[in-house]
Amino acid sequence: MKNRKILLSENEIPDKWYNILADMPNKPLPPLHPGTKEPIGPDALAPLFPEALIKQEVTTDKWIEIPDEVRDVYTLWRPTPLYRAFGLEKALDTPAKIYYKYEGASPSGSHKPNTAVAQAYYNKQEGVKRITTETGAGQWGSALSFACNLFDIECEVYMVRISYDQKPYRKIMMNTWGAKVMASPSDRTEAGRKILAETPDSTGSLGIAISEAIERAATRDDTKYALGSVLNHVKLHQTIIGQEAVVQMQKADAMPDIVIAPFGGGSNFAGLAFPFLRYNLEEGKSIRCIASEPSSCPKLTRGVFKYDFGDNVGMTPLLPMYTLGHNFVPAPIHAGGLRYHGAGVIVSQLLRDRLIEATAHDNLEVFEAGVLFARTEGIIPAPEATHGIATAIKEAERCKEEGVSKTILFNMCGHGNFDMKAYEDYFAGNIVKHELTQSDVDKLIAEIDTPDI
Ligand SMILES: *Cc1c(COP(=O)(O)O)cnc(C)c1O
């Protein structure tokens, strides 16, 4: 028998999260106040987040204890399996060994509950009654709905219009866990009404939905806001993925040469990659960590490293990050979770310092990769996850050309069982290559009105 699955037992669930801030040679620059453009401290976040999460946002402690209550919920689906992709390797006829960590095993079908459960727990501890959030493809909204329900907190979700229309089942999933779901832009907020007045048929964007959810939380005392990506504490919680994967790869006697993950705001990439990067930073190993983004939203490969807003309206602090500009409205590709204009500050600083790499794939290439994966490995990947698969395939093909055997690990960060519309469009030939022109990119970047870093 082939050793296809590398499993861990419940008592091997890590009891700490890994904070890469402790090990980074250059720490990220501080956030700036959106009006005064002066550095701001963590207390500026107090209207939006519970204290415990604000502490986690800024701490440079290397290890953060995972509360027992959170680990207890994690046992519903963790540790997640890690697979050797024998079928994919055979199809590619590659000497590379390909492994993937499967985060689609969670109740909502992606890595997102790893942080949703932690965030709901800390909000509950501090007496919060309601959490607002945005969701793109619906993955984050479903994860937070699931988590809030477990901790008896109300959940209010602003869902990007295009996904709301394309993915009705994600909405029903959230309703099943008891959440309220609004299509964004909505008429419930100032931010939403402003966009609707200018563009009545707006398909929405994550940036717009974030503005709406923040506005609701900032204007109510019993309500906080939760973000499913980008922020440091979100990345921190996701490191449970990579910590498990390190142990699993050691069990398989196969520490990877290359670690790959799809990239939206950076949380599943951080989650898988940071615990491996730790070996580079601590022991001088040279594991390549590659973030994989869509060529229609190429902030890492074609954006600029600048201070920019996290949302479209300009309510959030200015963050130092790789960005396409906060006015960027991406093409309505199916990988909704990868359509955000900026990258989290930690990942941005790591890329700036060349400690990680980035690559982009076009829309057609990723569906080809996703279908090949489904036909060889069985699991139908989320459209976001297909980006990581495409990068893994490219690296495996390079191994074949060069006649070398490398060990590749990628994050299968979610299944695509609710994304049949995307696959239907692909099979009908309706998925087309889409790339930003250089003049589009130049124009967007010129609109970022902050000093150079
Ligand atoms: C949300 C999501 C992403 C993108 O977000 P990251 O923070 O970059 O991980 C990627 N894949 C899936 C399946 C998602 O749900």
C-alpha cells in the first residue's frame, strides 16, 4: 500500500500559534492615521476589535497560547489530513514529490474557521453581542457564521453583490448557522448608499463590503467587526495549518523544498508558509515559499509597496503594503476570495525583503489545473485553491524539464463544492483570459495619494 495520507491524532493539535513578527529581520512599518497621516497605536482599533485581538495584532511574542475552548472546537475537524498527490504526480510524469494540506475538511469548507473560531471566542470573552463582517466568495461569511453560532453571538454579513448572485447556496449556508446576510453595496450604510448612487448596478468589491461592515460596527456599542484575512492576528491563527504540516512532512520524511499557497490577503499563505519560513529564519534553511495570485488582481507581482487604505472609502488606517490602489475594482472572476486590492503588511514586508516569492496565473490556466486536480486526486478545488495547484504544477513541470526531484507542498485551502457555477462557466467556454493592461495599473497606482516609502 502507498502511504497516501499523513494523519495526526487529536492530541497533536498544536497548543500555540506561531508569531513570525518575532523572527522578522525588518518589522513592518506602523499604520498611519487616515486623516493626519501620523503613526497610530493599537488603541485606534478599539472601536472595532476586542482587546485580546488588538494585543495579538501588535505583539512580538513568538508563541501565543491557544485557549482550550478554541482547541476544543478545532477537534471538530482538526488536525486536517495531508496527502501525497500520487495521481497528480503520475499525470504530470514528474520526478517531483507533491503533497497538499487539505483545509477543505472544515465544516464550512476552507481554512477560514481556524481564525473565525478564535475571533468569536475572544469577542465572547469581552461581552460582544454582534459581529459584522464582509465576505467575497462567501467562504469567510460562512466560517464566521459557523463560529458565531457556536459562541452564541449574532452575525451580520455584507456579501459582495456578484457572489451573492452567483453563490446563493453560500448565503443559505450562513442563514442555516443563523447569520443575517446583505448584498453589498447595500442601502443599510452611508458607504453603500454612496456607491449605489454613483453606480446603481455595482457588482461590489471586498473593499466596499469592508467599508459597510466597519461602519456598522463603529456606530454601535455592542457590535464589533471581524476580518477574515490581511490582519496580523488572522495570519497568526492560521499558523495552526503550517505547524501541523511541519509535523506531517517530518513524519513522511519529506521536508519540502517549495511551499505554495493561493493569495488573497495572505492568511492561508501565511498559515501554511510561516511555520516553514521559521526554519529559514532560525536555522538558515532555504525553503522557497511562493504566493500564488490571479493575473487579474496582481498586487504582489505588479502592484507597488506603498501606504494605502484597506477599504475603498478610506476609513481604515493607512497600511504599508503591496497594493493596486484602493480604487481597484477587480474583474468579476470566480476566485472571489482573491479579488482584494492589497496584501497584508507582514507578507508585504517579507516580499519586499525577498524572503518569499510571488507568481500570478491567468483565469484559464487555473481552471485547467483545478480540473486536472479533480480528475487525478478526486477533490474539486475552490476557484481560489486552483491558483496554488497551478503553481505546484508549474514547479513540478520545471522539475521534469531539469531532471531534478524536489518536494513540493501546497495548501488545498478549500473545496469547490459550492462553486459549480464557476466550473459550469469553464466547461461552457465562458472563462476567458483576463489581464490588466500596464496603463490600467499605472493609472490606479497614480491615484494612491501617499508619500513613497
Ligand atoms: C478566503 C479564501 C482565500 C483567500 O484569502 P487568504 O487570506 O489569502 O487565504 C483563498 N482560498 C479560499 C478557499 C478562501 O476561502
